[in-house]
Amino acid sequence: MFISSEHLKQLRDAATCSDAIAQQFIHAPNDRQRLLETPEVRKRIDFLIQFLDKAGK
């Protein structure tokens, strides 16, 4: 699924934004599950940053 720029403009909070980013970039079921099971938004964002950093190398 592709997230359009219009959809991104409607994201109003960090939790929803992190979910949208994860949907686009995290494809491994275990990584997605780990993210979904993390209730603290800050920890989810930290996970995404680390994941994207590793993916970019």
C-alpha cells in the first residue's frame, strides 16, 4: 500500500505517524509485531529511527 502525500498531511500525532511509516517500510512480521506491541510512542519512534538507519546503510 502506498501512502499519498495527502494522507501524510492529515497525520496529526506521533503515534499515527509512526504507524504510517512502519506500514511503508517494515515488512518483516516479527519487526512489525514488536512495534505493535510497544505501547510507548517514544519507544516506537526510537525503533523506527534505528530500523531506518540500518536500512539506509
